[in-house]
Amino acid sequence: MAPNIPGQPPVLMLVTDRKRSRLPLTEAVARAVAGGVDLVQVREKDLPAAQLFELVVSLRKVTAGRARLLVNDRVDVALAAGADGVHLPENGLPPGVARQLLGPGLVLGRSAHNLAILETGEIDAGQIDYLLVGTVFPSSSHPGLPAAGTGIIRDFVGRTPVPVLGIGGITAENCAEVIAAGAAGVAVISAILDSDDPEGAARELKAAMLGARPVKSRG
């Protein structure tokens, strides 16, 4: 794994969506981290900076020393709130610019929906700590994106040294397929936040991933 990503694969990321969480978001995140979530990406794009800052600060309190806390897109909020890094959407800052702002010690991830991103030269192992690739399976969170299947994971794993995490419609029932395709982990929203027991849901996901056997890509 990249030095800024905690632990050994498989890594479990929770992407937040406070509008669909069955519990208050801070409580849901705290329970999910107790269940094994390694990375929490705060993705609340409708919040203005001040409210997003307050939310990140509250989530920092329940993740500190337990999981890495990332902010989607907003480098300024991440730095101000003492988060562990930033996740860049495909239309976000160039990774090199974001890395200059964050410095070498914070986590920097990037979304990728097709291999064209690898042709831009933006993805460099010295700047990006992981790629979040999808949509793997049909997803209610991204209904406009076609499901690419686990083949997209194999394609990315065979073409970049950066750890690849899968996202999109991933559940405890299918996450093993993503790990078997070579992913270093998965990211989920509904598989945890739709549950009345986020801790149990996270444990189930982590156990299913641990039971999978990665298949090396032939590139």
C-alpha cells in the first residue's frame, strides 16, 4: 500500500451521505469505524464551506487515531479542519497542485471512471495515494453511470502502480469479486449508511473482503 494509506489491504472506505444515513452522521461514522472502516471520505457537496468545516471537525473527533478522514474536493476545508487528506473528483484540482497544497504527509486520492485518465499524465505514484475506480456494479448513488463490472478494476490494476479501490454498488455479497479482481479495497455508501447497524455492516464487509483471494493482473 501507499505510505499514506493505513494498514494492509483490503481497505474499507466509507463515503458519507448524511441525507441517506439512518443515524445521525457522526454516530453512524463512529460506529462504522468501530466495525473496521479505515478511511472516511466526507462527500457533502451541497454544504457551504462553513457548515462543511463544522461537520469535518465533528467527524475528526470520532475518527482521530482510528481511521483516516478525507474531504472530497475541498483542500481548504481539509487543511482548516485538520483532516488527513483530500479526495479529488475527476473535475477537481490537478493532483500535482493539490499535492503541493497538502504537502507529502497527507492522503490524496482521485476518482477515475475510465482508463483515459491514465493518458493525461496526471496520475503519478509520487502524488496520488490511491485511485477510486468505478462504477463497478449498478449504483443508486450514481444512476447515470453504467456499471463497468470488475473488468475495470483489472484494467486499472494492470496499468498503474497506485492502489486501486473499487466503488459503485458494492455490498458484502459482491465485494469479494472486487478484491479478487486485484483491488486493494472498496468504498461504499449505502452498504453501511442504509443499515441500522453500521458497525455490523462494516464488520460484514471487512470479513467478506478478507475471505477473498486477489488475482494478479496480467496487464
